[in-house]
Amino acid sequence: MKEKLVNLLNNSYAPYSNFRVSAIAVMNDGREFVGVNVENAAYGSGICAERSAILNAISNGYKRYDFKELYVMCDNKKIGMPCFACRQVISELFREDSKVTCMNPNGDSVTLLVKDLCPYPFGSEDLQ
């Protein structure tokens, strides 16, 4: 998975931050959907790699809980974690025992369960 993520970093569009991120969502049936961060001069209209990969899967007909795991790579020495907007989407669409593996191009990684990455999720029951 590391090499796929490293190669995918080249597709990132990050001319403002130069902070490239790639992600691969793996579905329960083994299919993979990729995503990269895409920035914009109007900063708020960009999208993170994690949400890009997840929305790619949804656009291809997958539904909530069809996600097995998520891999994320930041082009950095540090191991980057998903932002809180991404964590919201992850907590909504993945099972709480799904794995999220975050890594850097050197192969250093941290794997967390969704319930540990998002310990206090905001869900539909909060809208009642």
C-alpha cells in the first residue's frame, strides 16, 4: 500500500501549502478508491485526500459500512492524521472497528480503529 500512496502523492494539487496528501479507501469487497488533496485559491473550496477517496467510493455506488479500511499518507516526515472534517465523514460511513492507517513516505505508520480516531462522534442521534 505504501508504494501506491507514494505514487498517488504526485496527483495531489497543493500549490499553496505544498502539503501533498494521498488516500486509499478499501471496501469490504476488496475494491480500492483513491483520493488526493486538491487545494483552491479560495481555501475553503478545496478537499482533503481522505474525503476525496471516500466520496469517490460513494460516487461509485458504495454505501455506509461498505468501507473496510482507509490508508492515508502525508508527504512529510511526520505521520499526519485526518483533519476533523475528514474524521466526521469517516465516523459516519465506516464501522467503529474499521482500521485507519496513517503513514509517511518512509513507511512509518500508526493504525487506529475509527472508534479511537473519533472517540466522540457526532451522528444522526445528535440531531434528534
